[in-house]
Amino acid sequence: MPGGRPPKGDQQRHPELEELADWFTQAVEGAGYQSLNAVVRADLATRNVVYGISNATRLYAIRQVKAYAVALGRDPAEVEPIWTRAKEAMDRAADAARTAHAPKLTSWSELPLPSLSLKTLLEAQARAVERLPYDMLGVEEPPLSMVYVRQRVRTPRTISPGTAEHHAGEPRDEPNAGADSLRVEARLPVQDALARHEHLLITGEPGAGKSTLTSHLAWTLARIWLRQETSASAPVSEPVVPVRVAAHTLVGEAASWSKTLDRAVRRSMGASLIADPAPWLFQGRVNGARWLILLDGLDEITDYDARKAVVKSIAQYARTSGDYRFVITSRPLPEAELAPLRTATLGEYALDLFGAEELREFADKWFHAQFEDPHPAQAAADRFRKDTDDSRLRELVRNPLLATIAAVSATVSPHRPLPTNRVSLYESFLDRLLIQGTSDDRTGPSALRRRLHDDPDRLALHLWLGRHKRAVLRVLGRHRLETDGPLLVAAANWVRKNAPMSLDGLPGWRDDLPDFLRGTGLLVSEENGFRFLHHSFAEYFAAEAYAADMPTDFPDFESWFWRAAQDDDQTLAVFVLCLWAKREECDPDLLADRLHSGAAGGHHRPLVAGLLLAEGVQFGEQHCHRLIERLTYIARCTWNATAREAAFDALGSLGHIPGVAERLKDIAEQVHLAGADRLLAIRALSRFRPAAVSEELLRDVLGGIHNWLDKAAEVAVTLGPWAMEAVGDRAREVLGHPAESPSVAGAAAEALARLDLAEDVDRLARTALADHTLRSDTVRQLTESWLTTAPHGTTDQVAASIVALILERPAFDMFSYVAAGEVLVKFGEIAAAVQLARKLLASYPVWPKPLDWAAETLIKAQGQEALAEIKDTFAHCSADSGHYPWVASQLSAALAKLDAAEDAVAWARKALGQPGWYLGYADDPAEAWLAAEGPSAAEAVMRATDRGRRVLSHDRSSVAQALFDAGARDEADEIAELALRTPNAYYRENYERAVRIIVKTRGVAAGEDLLEIWRSTPALGVNSHWLWAVTSALPDCKQERDRLLPVLSELGRALVALPSADRPAVMAGLRTLLEVEGTDAVPLAVHTATQQTWLSWDHTRELAAECAALGRRDAAMHLWRHMLEQAEALDGLYFTLLYDMQAADATRDAATWTRELLEKGGLRPARATRFRRLLAWIEAEEQELGT
């Protein structure tokens, strides 16, 4: 540009700022200025600013850059993403430079004395361990070091590959051969998990101890730095500096990471800090050590967009060997939300609940802290263990929070029986806490009267507040769940509105509220206000408020039922339903009636009823009997594995109800039932019957167990040594049988691993992994079992053995490479996984999943050093060499992460710029482009694809997904709707993907919108793909489920009636209707099965079984008789029908019908022979059973 000025010799030109410099130069030219000096002369900016931006030597604040954009006639929004990319690049460069030059602390033995600013932070964490308000409960506060039980985590069950997203000509990932097969769960101390992975994501149910875990880690590490503990107690081998923050405190205006972290620390620790941290403290390593950021309660960020932003920010800094390590805790969240965190350096674990050993250790520590004399302490601990062995409490006290609440109750009222359900535990605990006069602090009535004796108005206000603690907490509980606003403000607003006296003449009354809130013992201070000590306390008080306001006829019951049926909102909903039922003027049987008579929700209705009964809701005897019968039919009949297991678990929680034990024992003893069902019955029975009873039943059932060996091992572990030995013997027996399928090796390995039979697993895995005929699913099971049982300190050796065996497999068995590699990454063996990734890349794989996994693994493990290998693979995988475009797309996306975004964008522009009416495989270059440039590329992608119209119909939803993943929600929504209005998409999965995007962008309104699309686009009925996809994906919307029911009902019925629908589509529609409409869908199911005779034998069997499970035995009998009378079947198929009828206690009906058919005559000889065989089998079994 004429008049430009080269940078001075002492000014460094930053490559990270080149894009911003180019934009500025173009803006200057576009504004009509002939030179940079002309801009200076026009007084739009100073000389230093103009040349600092144009020469890429300075990065100015975003507000300044936006102001210059306006002055140059440009939209300020245009420059924001460019500035953001420049800022992030500069931050990364600064981090790298600082890390390269800063001394690194590598050993606890070299620990320096902390700086003054760091010492202040550590002292706050050594003091600020959150605890229950023991002093207000009348129990001794047990020191954390005395009662802390070492927590364990377990690896989450591996999800086998399901239906893969794929393109024309691309195979799906291997199907999950054993849909019901379960994955072994490695159980290990948190210290071992920290040794395996740089970063951890730990999930757990409410009260599982997530906050306790992060508190203890912070407390222990802080004390080591302060020389109050020796480094021998360090939970991590690397010297790290702890900083514990509540996840919600990271939410706020965008700022640098160090400023965001500084703000979060001040918000989280509040008054615990003697002084604010130094501004520079969080910019990188401190005293040579990395930060261990303990991020507590990710799920408590209630706003979806805010939580997504926090996840994205964490992902940016959770790098290999970076300055920050992360331990993140959360209740379970949707898989897609956590995707940005999943890297080769992140380990995912679930926080384990107390087992028998941990509960014993907790009880001993707790009661020895309460008594000086060890004898009464041990007696109290023994009594507590005996009391909690009650079948109704045994499972509850596995939850650490509930175990602590039960221990408080046992300490305060040792002669009273312990509450026997979760709601009663919370109720008794909180009632005692809120009793007036239990606190000796300055907020107690006596202390208030002494302190405020000369200020009667303030005293009256405080005494009134003391009498209304529960009312205030109810308001704050609702406020916490419904908004993100400050609790202190909500409390002040409620007090102003409800106080019996005028507050206008009472100066300073607001200043007294913090002491009052702290005095409840349930709220803790933060810099900007207060939060509940535990999220479940907020849920309980909110539930009290909802239940108290609910009329006695419970008009909103269906809405609360659906919330109780969903895991993510279940705690609150169950509290509401139970507390409503406890009100004297309310009738608990109203809940039972609604759950029984209502149809919507299918099996969820009795399962929720069982949950309420277990929580102490007092149903009448008739309702209890009917519910137990319904749960029994679900357990015995349904083909829905999830519902079946839930029904058995519900029965296991109801062992105190007469008749339940007998029903479960009867199921376990029936040899004609499936081994899996009998095993589930034994597991349920073991929760409240002596181990000897279950051991005897397990002995009988083991002979029929194959793929469920893992579940058998789980039951055996709870029963004791004999059962464990028996299951181990059965696993070896199965492996030694020559007729067994090789795939059974996976199930056997999982069982042996659960039994901790390391030598057996090692022997089996070495042999089985050498068999190249095994499918990837079995390879995954074997790999995981082997690593799970590896002795401490030997996982690297086991990993090396696994890699050696996998590398011997042909490279085209790429899914086995991925299966083993993913497990290696999960166990922290990144170097071993890289060897498999390299082999895949060197073989130039042609399918997306192996390619994506290999590239991601290499990048996460080696960073920029992986660039050469990725580029080499890219060079050999062009379309010219016969590869599909998605291969180049995956590699381009990988290059974008390695500072090679220009190559990725250039390829994407070329691919999307090809002439023609339509763009084939447009989703691949769009994905690469967006991966390189982020949401700022969204509009360019929209223009290149003519807003999706040039994209082939079956690729549109993939383009929408790429846009959504990049953060361009509006553009994603636009193309997703276009995809949904396009008839005859090639794959059903394409429509499903579009539906899920619409659900995420529009929420519950997506239901009505989809219904409008169906009604206004008749051509969508050309095949069943659209209706099947919508009815499958729409239930992902968890909001206002009752609003979605009419939509799902109409579309499900349309699918069943659709002339173009094939058998699987019709069955998918019927399954949806049975789930949504329950018994209301039974007539349609019966009509379809009896009139549309082209439904398969197994389809009709499934419908009959579901009718029986729904309590419509009459409909099931009609279908079974129809199959006997009308259907031609081989002997084996008739026997499968008989098994179904036996599960529903209809064996005698089968015998009667068979005799009638034979006596009636007219059967073809072959069919008559089959019926005589069937009758003989029934009669023989009846005689054997003595019926």
C-alpha cells in the first residue's frame, strides 16, 4: 500500500496477527484512504495504533478495534471473530514461550516455599473444606482426616459402536453382536486415575461425594505445600498447586483464561481469602508447578449456552503438558455436551458408591470421632451397620451423603429406628437442623435477645426470620433451580414482601441477612452471594415449595410424572411427589390411581410407582398388590432389556412388601425362563434375603449362563467367596467348550476381570487376541478386561503386549485397531495407542471413524509434531487416488488443529467451488472449513452451498451438523429444516441427525414444527425414513414431555399405517406408540399383528409380550392364540412361543388350546405332529414341576 511503513528493527512482527493486519489494510482501502498516513492525518487513530495493527506488531483491546472498524465504515461484528482468533493465538504463543523458559518442578522433594500470594490461596483451601453444620446438629465435628474414606472411581461402561453415520458405499461400524453384553468396569483409587491421565472427568449421582473428592484433594495438596503434611500423602506424583472452584463461577463476560480463573477463585472462596490473589498468579506455572484445577459441579451451570462456553474454554486449556491439569466433577450430562473435552489425555470415570468395606470404614471412623471411649464407639458403629443392613437402607447408604445423614441421625437419636428411605432421611436431618434454638451462634434466639435488647424492631425482625427459616429456604431452593440470580437478592425481596413490620424505617436490615442465611447451616458464602451447601438440599426445599402449593387433586401430575421418569430430573420430581403424598389432606392413592389408569409412558408408569413405594409413599394394599403384579409381568415378559432390568431392580427395593420375595424366588427357580431373567431375579433377591438363599439359586442358574457371565460375576461379588468361585469355574467351563462361539471369550473375560482373577484374564486375553477371526467388539472386551486386572504398575507392560498382538492383525481390520486403541487411551496408555494410530494412518484408511480416531490420537499425543505424518497421509488420500472426499475432509479437519488451517480451507474452498447443480459430499469440505475457521466461516459456507440448496439431499443434515458443532446454531437450524423438507433422503440417519439439531435449537417447539412439516409435505411418505427418524429422535427432547406426546402419537400412527413402510418400520412405529400411549396403543398393535400377516413371527411375539408386560394379558392371549391357530411354523418356533407364555404364567392355556386344536381336527399331518410334540413337552414339564 502506498505510504506504508515497514516495522522498525526492534518491533517483532507476530504471525498470529497477520489475519487482523490484512483485514485492517483492506478496511483502510475500502474506506478510500490512499495510505496509512492518510488514516493518521484524518485523526481516526494514532500513528502507533495504525502501524501497530497494520504491521502485525500489536494487539489492541477489542473495544478499540471495533471502534476503528466503525470509523472505517465496517460492521464491528465482522472483526470480532478475527480479533478473537488473533487473541487466542497470541495467548497460545505466550503460554508456549513462558513454558519453554520457566523452570519446571518435577519432584515433591524439590518443593519450594510458596510465594506470599500463593500461600494466601493455599491457606484458604486448607481451611475452607465444606462440611455439614455438625455443631448445629448436636454432634461432634469429625476432622476430615479422621473420617475421610478413600474414594474410588470406576471406568464407565464402554458403549459399543451403534449405527454409524456413513456415506454411500461406506460400511457401518460393526454391529454390536451382543446388545445386552455388559462392559467390565475397572474400579480403582482416585490416585491411580490421576496417575493414568493428565485430566479427569468424574461423574456421579447426587450425594456420591463429588464435592468431597475435590475438597479433599485441595485440602491435602494445600497442606503439603504449607508443610502441614508430608509429600508421602500426595494424591498425585507430580507436584501440582491445587485451586478448587465451583464451575458456575467461570460463567461471565469473556476474558483471558487467567482473568476468568482469577474471578472464579474470588467468587468461590469469598471471605476465606485473606487477600485477593495477585493478578498474574494464574497466567501459567507458579513456583515451577502446574495448576491442578478442581472444577466442581459442571452440571450446576443451568444455562445450556453458558455451560457449553465453559466446556469449550476448559477444552482449550486441557492440553498435553500444559500449565493446567483439570479434575472436573458433574452429574451425568448429555454425551454431545462433553464431546469437546474428550481427548487422549482425559480420563472419564464414575465416582463409585460405598461398598461394604467403605461403609464399614466410614462407620468406624465416624463413631470413634463421636466417643472418647472406644468401646461405646465400636458398639455404636456395629449397631449402625446392623441397622443399615435393612433391605430398604442397604442401597441408600451406599451414597456417602445419605450415609452421613443416617450417621447423624444414629448419633443424635441412638434409640430411634433410622429412617428407611431417602425422603425421610432428608426430612429428619433438615427438621432437626431448622429447630429453633439449636444453634449457639449469634443468630440463635438467646444470643439475638442479648445482642439486640436495645433495638426491639431489629430483634422482632430477626425472631420472625428465625421462625420462617423453612419458608426462606423454600423460596431460595426454587430460585436456585429456576434462575441463576443471586440468592441474597431473592431472600431480601421475599423478606420485604412478607415481613409483618415495615422495613422502611429499619435501616441496615439488608446487612443482617447474610448472617441469617449463614445461620441456617445450609448456605455458604461466595464473593457474589450465597449458594446451597449441597445441590440436593436446594432440590429438597424447592420440592417442599412445589408440593405445598400443589392442590389436593394434583392437576400437574402428568408433568411431574414425566420428570420423575427421566434420570436427569428424577431427584426433584420424586421429592415433590413424596412430599405431596405426606400432606395430611392429600391421598397417596391418588398417585397410584393416576399411575395405573394413565396410559402415556408405558412401562415408566409402574416403574415410577415402584420408586415412590420404595421411598415410603403409603399406597393402599390393593394398589400395592396390583403394582407388584405389574412389575413382575414387566420383569418376566418385556423384550425391552432396559425396562426388564429396571423392573427387577424395583422389585429388589420392595423386599419389605409381602409377596415380593416369593415372586422373585419363583422366577429364579423356573428352569424354562431365560438365564438372564433368573440371574436378575437372584440379584434383586440378594438385596434383602440371606446370601445362602441366593447362592443356592445361583448354583442352579449358572449352567445356562453364557453372555451374561459378567452380570453373574457382579451378583457373585455381593454374595461372597463361594459364589465367586462358582462363577469363575463357569467362565472357565464356557471357554473350554469346543462348540462355544469365539465371541464368548469377551463375556468370559469380563466375568473373570470382575472377579479379579488376573492370571485367568491374562492367559485368556493372550490366546484370544491372537485369533484374528474375533470381531472388534470382542477385541474391546478382552483389551479392557486385561488392562483392568493388570497389577499396579504393570499397565504399560500389558499395553505393550496388547499392541504387539493387535499389530499382527491385518490393517484392513481397522475397527479392531480402533477398539483396542480407544481402551488404551481410556487407561492412559497414550504412547501404546499412538503405535496403532500410526499403523492405521500408514495404511491410508478409507473409513471415517478409524481415520478420525487415528488422526485425533496422534494430534493429542504429539501436537505439532504430528503435522508431517498427517500431511503425508493427506497427500496419498486425494480423490485422484480413488478415495472418497470424506477421507480428505477428516485429514483437513486434523490439519486445521495443527496450525495448517490454510491448507484445510484451500481444499474446502476448492471442493465447494466445483460447478454444477449439486455438490456431492459437500458436508466434508464444509466440516473441514468450519473446523479451520470456526463460526466465522458459517456465512461463507452458506454462500458456497446456496444456503444448503446445492447440497445433495442426503448430505444436508451433515452440513447442518458441522455448522451446529462450530457454534453456528441459526445456520444449522436453517439447513436442518431444509433437510427435513426434502423427500427421499438416502438414509434414515440423515433425517435423525436433522431432527436432533432442530430439537437442540428449538426445544419443545420442535414437535409442532415437525408435525407441520409432515402435514405440508406429502412426498415425505414416499418411504418410511422420515417418520421413523422423527419418532426415534424426537424423544431426545426432555422438556415438557407432555407437549410432545400428541405429536409422537400422530406420527407413530402415521408410520404404522404408511403403505411404503416395511416390517422394521412398522414395528418401530408400534414400539413408539406402546412407549408413548401405553395401553391405548394395544388395540392397534393387536389389529396390526392379526391383520397385517406379513409381520414376522418374532415381531408378533414381541407385541404379545409387550401387551402382557403392560398388564393387558387378554390382548397377549389373543395374539398367542392367533399365532397357534393361524401361523405355520417349525417346531422350534412353537417352542419359543411357549416360552413366552410360560413367562406370563399361561402354560395351561397353551396346553388347553393345543388340545382343542388337535381335537378339532382338520390339521395337515405335519402340523398335527408338531402340535402333539408341543403338547407332550408341556405335559412333561407340568409333571416335572408338579403343577
